[in-house]
Amino acid sequence: MKRIVGKWLGVTMLVALIGCGGQSQKQFTENDINIIPKPDKVELMAGAFVFNEDTRFVVPEKYAEVTDVLLNKFEAAAGWQLEVVDAAPSKNYVKLVLDPAMGEEAYTLKVTEENVLVTAKGYSGFLYGLESVRQLLPVSIESDTQVTNGDWVIPAVEIKDSPRFKWRGFMMDVSRHFFEKEYVLATIDQLALLKMNTLHLHLVDDQGWRIEIKKYPKLTEVGGFRVDQEDKHWDARRTPELGEEATYGGYYTQEDIKEIVAYATSRGINVVPEIEMPAHVMSAIAAYPELSCFQNPIMVPSGGVWPITEIYCAGKESTFEFLENVLIEVMELFPSPYIHVGGDEATKTNWEICPDCKRRVKEEGLANVEELQSYFIRRMEQFISSKGRTLIGWDEILEGGLAPGATVMSWRGFEGGLKASEEGHDVVMSPTSHSYFDYYQGNQDVEPMAWGGFTPLSKVYEFDPVVEGMSPEQEKHVLGGQANLWSEFVPTEAQSQYMTYPRLAALAESVWSKKENKSWADFSNRVQAMFKRYEVMGINYAKSAFQVTTDVTVDSETGTLSIALKNEFPNSDIRYSLDGSDIDGDSQQYESPIVLDKTTQVKAQVFKDGEPVGAQLEKTINFHKAAGKPVTYLNKYHDSYQGAKDVGMVNVVRGSKNFHDGQWQGWLGDDMELIIDMEEPTEIERVTVGALENQGSGIYFPVEVEVLLSNDAKSFDRAGVLERDYAANTKSELKDFIIDLTKQSARYIKVKAINLGTPPTGGGSWLFIDEIIVE
């Protein structure tokens, strides 16, 4: 065979395919090689390998199970039951070749016209090689029904590949919202496709205990269910009354766990259980109140809890007896070398006054309750290590001193990982900035409700577990990285998929591929090929990266606005209109920022292959009568949310559901009151006040909006008022409060928006206003 020089070639290969209907020509180029994560080295060769019903798999007996990933695909999509044999025929076979000298998860793949050779040290390497073969096949291989006239052909290539990091993880929070076993198994398949090797199951939290413990049956009987308040915002749910019927929840039996672990093992994935301690355990305390400091009976919370004060008592020996018994059963189910104990967000006010905890502090010679947490974790670490396992916990386990054998999962940025690695501890990086998949990934105005924050696809792709300032010795302690999908705002499987894919593909490449091999432009093309695979698999992946977004700048001298249109993928075909007309392939193509000086309805859409993709942008720029006029604040906005400051209420630029976007002015517990100077008597017939509500974040619509008019700025007459009672709201919502007036002339407009004051959940309420429109 003649080798074509180069790693990713732009030349075209012609391949003759023999089928029932004769010959057809298949063209292969570098664009046909869309493997994610990107391999170390790829060389495109002349020719191709064609799978047919006579293709054989030559596999050492102990590795027969690894071929299921392809055999099952061919059976469903092609209707073939391909054979696994001991000896290779003369041609038309896939062979797994053992090489003990290779790295633990490394593989090589050599495809010729006659055979496919996957060489590896063992199971994981073989699996990853076959997953690469899967991604070289047409996307129709993912079909769960038989495909007619399929050409099951892959290009002739040579691939040499190995992972950069050994921990390539994904965390599923099955506590806040429970996901059935079948969905966990389907997620394992997706992890394997992307060569991820760790599934972290968050099995315990305040809102649900999800694993059967036979010694303590009430953990699931009581702790596995909560009062159903799914119709309310997560952070606006009331505290359930004792004795209320708890119907929402579920749990995994020990047989379920065994099945999950066995299936994950067959896909090269280690399942790490997380059993939270000492906080995030109200579900356990609801089942067994004696585990807390004061033994008060409580219900499993239906939603958010803050601060988390009901935690395990660190002073009672019975607490540690309980946890050791739980972990014994957990470790019997999970062969994982790592046992995750959480360790985060423990509010220790009860420990400070609990007689048992105070006695423990004194007897152990501890300085404070922070050291008591360290004592707690150290003691659990000793127990876990005595069983041949390694304790891992969130970076709060650093507080008060880190247990000697512990590994740190750094989530509050990279700092915890830096500190732990300095002290010689292993680290898994999982910072909110790059790897929290419960954060928004697109325009909040069109995205489903999420926790907050912003982690778009391109941001995830930038993730690197090794950070600047690490010494070579520290780098050795970085095991890798992990994505986390917390599920407070993820109630369904479809929503879980939407938040996970395609961001998981970006993270997978960040923890597998060599840094020098990464390219956002290149990945942008390959991930769009992955979208087609997701579509065949029926995965509800997010198209957020296609969304058109705007950068708006205001020219204070001319009063004009400049709008730049963009999206995440480079060189996208963006079409737009400025007259409200629908967008199609013939609409104006965006090339440079658009300057506006009058009220305009902007629509924009990304097009690919002549078809619209992603959500359409619709934005009205309203140059109303008060635009740019002087504003006097009688009650100043809060320092934390100043918007565009003194021109913020009349700068024409509207805010979004992302209340950190710089366009919102906020008042905490106070009313908004201001005066707009129209500079001359102006005819007025309508005033609109734009507001935001996000009750989970403590932001509430005004309960009253009042408009008063004057010609001398001294004596004001009420011109209109709008009243609105508080109403529970599970969504983040934008609303224009419109006050229609009797048409009249005035120079000064006083606008008051009355703050809710104290919401039902207590505390203070925010009032957020973005624009006052005068017409």
C-alpha cells in the first residue's frame, strides 16, 4: 500500500465500493475524519476498508466483551450478526493485537483495504480503538433500526493515540432529581464514545438519598422521597410540614448498582460513588434524626436549603459507626479505588453549641470547628484507606488541614487544586468556570432555566487542568479533570441531555488530547459532525453555540448604537434583517457592525448548508422619546448592580435574563424613584418600565409602578399607576410594565417602582429595572 505523506491531508481519495448494485465511488478527505477527542497522530492512506456480513472479529478470548460496542451497532443498523473468531482469515477482518509494552489506555489503529488492526495493552486501549472505528463509520451506524443501502466503509488510516490525563470524568447529580437506571446506562455509552473513563455518581444530598443500604432501610424508605413541589422554583419551595406525604423521588437497589457498575466496567469506566458528609445530608437526618446534633425531626427538603445547618454530629461516636457501616456496604458494591465523601458547604453553627461537639474539640485539642471538620475527614480517610481505597472530596476538605492520603476535587476555581498539589496531594480539577454544566450555555432569554453562570461550549473547550504557576512536581499530581451536572434545574432526561451535549465532547477533548493538538476552529468542524451522530441517536443536544448574540456599544456623542453580530463558531454564515422580516437564505449576510439611529427590529440567524440552525435572534432597539435624556435618581441603585449608571434607564439597550449582563440597575429592599428631564415640554401617552423576575435569585417584579408628571420639577401630579400582587413564579421572566396615560404634555417624568420588600421565603428582595421607555 502506498502511504500518502502528512497527518491531516486535504487531498481526495477515491474508493471503489462493491455492493449489490455494482460499483460506487466514495471520496475521503481529512474532513471525513472527525474523531472526538482528537487523536495524537492521524495519517490518511490510500484506500478503505468495507464492512460486510462476512467481516470477522479476531479477538483474544478474555477480551471478547470489548467488541460489543461495534457488534451491537452492526446488528441494529445493518442487520448483521458478525462473528468473533480465534484465528484471522486471509482478509476482511478486525483484529485486536496485544502489546504489553504500550501505555495503559493507549492504542494504535491501522486500517487497510484488507483488515483493521487495533493494538493495545489491554481492555481500555482496545475499547478506545474500536470507538475510533465507530466514529469513522457513517453516522447511520448509530441507528437502532435497520438502515437500507448503507455503505459501511471507513477510510484507510493509521492512528496513534493515548490520553493526556488518567482522570476523565463526568458527575451526575441523581439526588436533586432522580434519574432511572436505564438513563445512567445510556450515559455510560456516551462517556465511552468520547473515551471518558470516570462516572461520578452524586448519590446523597439534602433532597434525596439514592442508594439502598440494607443495614439502614429508612435511608431510602424515608430519605429517598420528598414532598412534591416541582411546580415551584427550586429556591422558592417552602419547608415541608412534618408528616406531609412524600411522593417525589426514587433510589437504586443494590442490584441496580451492581448492574450499573458491571455495565460501566464493560465500557472502560470506573464508577465513583459520592456519599456526602458532614453536610448535604438532611435526607439521612430525616430518616435517622439521632445523626444530628440536636435530634430534631425534619422532612427531606423539597428544594434549596441555605445555609446548611442540619449536618452530621461530629461529637457522637454513633455518627462514625453509622458512616462506617454505610461505607462498608458501598465499598462492597463499588470496586472504585476512590470513594468521594463530599465535604463541602458545611455550616457549623450547630457544632459550635453542641455539647458533644464541644467535648470532641476539647478532647482532641482542636482549635475550632474548622479543625473539627478536618478531624471528621481525617477519621473517615483513615477508615477508607484501611479498606484499600482513597478518599476524595471537594476542596473544602482542605480547611483545617488535609487528611494525609486524601485527593482533592477542586471546584471553587483552581486554587484548591494548586494548594493541594503544593502539599503533595493528587488533584482533580473541576472548576465552576469551565466544567459546571448546570450553568447556562447560551442566551438566557431563550435557554431553559439553569443555575446561573455562563459556560458556553467554547469556554469548556478552553479548560486545561494544568494551570499557570504549577511546578513540574505539582503537574504530576494533577490526575485530570471532570464536568459536573448538578440537577437542581434538571428535572428530566431530555433536559439532562441538553445540558450535557455537546459540552461533554469539548471537555472530553480537553482531558484527552495533547494541548498542542487542540484547535477551536478544528473542533468546531468536528463537533458539528458529531451533531449529526447525536441526531441519529435521538439525543436532545443543545444548539446554543449557533445562537446569534450581540455586542452593543453606544456613541454618546452621536446617540447612535453599533451592533456586532456573532456566534461561537468561526466564519459562520449570519443572515439578518432590520425591518422585522423573516430570515431566509436570501437575507442580508452580516459582514460588519450595524449602526442604528432609529427604532429598529433586528432579526438574525445562522445558516449552514443553506438551512437555518439554532435559535433566531429577535431584538427591538427602541429610540424612544426619553432616550439619552438626563435622569435624576431620588433613590440610588445598589452598588452591585449599577447598569449603565446615570444613563442606564434611558440608554435604549435592554437587559437580558442574565442579570449580570451590565444592563440592569438593582435595588435591594428599596423602591426605585427617579425623574427624567425631557428638556422641553413633550407630549406623552405611554410609559413602560422593563423589569426582571428570578425568584430563586431573590429578584421580584415590582408590586406597583406609578408615573407622575410635572412642568416645574416641584409639583408632580399622578398620571397613571399599575398595581400587581405577588405571585409565585418558577421561571426567570422579563416583563414590560406598561402604563397608558391620557395624552398630555410635560417636561419632567417621575417614575416609582415599589419593591416587594420581604418575599415569602424571608430576607430582602431585589428589584431589577433595565429601561424606562417614554412614548
